[in-house]
Amino acid sequence: MKVDRVELNFGEVSRQILKGAGTKALLTEIAQRVADQSGLACNVDIYDGRNRSNASVGVEPGSEDYYRNLHTNALAAALY
């Protein structure tokens, strides 16, 4: 049986899968869950990078929750 060569179009993979609406919805769900589990007032940001969508969870610098996170690492603990 002859096997044909398969070529992957990386641009389309990036556009349709890595930057797709389903991926963004999943990232939003995960980032929001981490923000909720941390117990801090967090900002959730979803953005497109060069190759894929990304999620960022952070605390406003200078706030009380920011300093609490520095001492307790609540955001890192919320990942697990």
C-alpha cells in the first residue's frame, strides 16, 4: 500500500485551531477558574500572540491583593 505524503499548512493550523474561537473559550474558562480559586481580585486577559492565543491572569500592581500574592503565591497555588 502506497502512502501519500502529507503536508501540514502551519498557517492554517495556527489560524483555525490555535487562534480559534473554541481555543479562546477554553482559555477563558481556565483563566477564570484560576482567578476564582486564587481568592484575589484578578484581571483575566485573552490575547492573540504570533502563533496562538494566550491567557493572562494578574493582579493590579500596588493593590492589597498584589502584596498578598507576593507573600502567599496565591496565583501559583491556584494553578494546581
